[in-house]
Amino acid sequence: MSGKFITFEGVDGAGKSTHLHGFVEALRARGVDVVLTREPGGTPLGEQLRELVLHQSMHMDTEAMLMFAARVEHIEQVIKPALARGAWVVSDRFSDASFAYQGGGRGMDIARLEALERWACGDFRPDLTLLFDIPVEVAKARLADAREPDKFEREQAGFFQRVRSAYLDRARQQPQRFAVIDAVQTLEQVRAQVQAVLDRL
């Protein structure tokens, strides 16, 4: 594979989606062939599973397995083919989100998530993950004026604290892959941090 796989992660309200498109456009301006995608979703089946995961009540094991089922389709149908032709793939969330939301937020056993990840992804991982980190109270305030919230966005502050902690734990465990972005700063300051990551690439 000659392309690069880059993911954007963070709690809901961290602002990652705001900077995702600017990052992609900056890559394209440099002549890079970029595929922009998202999780859950990214394929026709993945988008159907997204609707179930985001809006239907279900057991946390079901939720996790649906996420990884959608991820298998995403990897095989979208991500790997794009990388094989030399494109860069930029995804709004990937497997780190499962460890943060189902593991940290829901309290699912990490060993079970790791087993699912090995089954679904093998040793396939992003080349780089930008983690947009923000205090939970700031994220919740930003979400207050957003669209109609999905079931995750309606969760209480404690849930998001656990999600944030799980993300930061993964960043500490894999510092070579993660770039942690201080998302509490102004839009311009955050954009500058993202630009610095892009320049290093």
C-alpha cells in the first residue's frame, strides 16, 4: 500500500469535523488524491448500520459488533482499494472510536474489543490519528446549539468523561501514531495546530 490512512477522532463537540474538510482540501491543493469517508458508514451497508447504531437502543455488545461489521465493509470496499491505488484516505473516526465509546463510555471489556479488532481489522491501523481533545463541559456547550442529537450526543457528562479518558489513554499508549490537538483554543489556533501536523507529513 502506497497511500496513507489518516483518522480524525474526539468526543462529540470537539470540533474535529470542522477541521476535517479543511485538512482534506489542503491535501488536495498539494496534488494528493484524497478519499474522504466516515464511520460508522463509508459504504451503502455501513450507512444503514450507522442509522441503527446512532438511533436504536441496543445492548452494548450488539452495538460494538455492528460497528466492527460496518468497519470490515469499510476497510475492504473503500479504504484498502484507495490505498492500493496510491490515494490517501481520511476518515472521520475509525476503530479508536470503538475503544473510546463502547470501551470507555459503555464500559465494555477492552479485551473483547481487542478480539473484535483483531478479527475485523487484523493488523490494519491508521498511519496517523488526529485526536481533538477538549474538556467535556466545553464540548457539551458546543453541542447545545447543534442539530438534533443522536443517542450518543444525548449521553450525560460522565459518559463523555470516560470517552475522553479512553481516547487520551490510547494516545499515551501509541504516541507515534497520535497527534493530540488542543481543541479548546480558538478556531484559528486549532487550524494552526492541524496545519502543523499536515506540514510534518
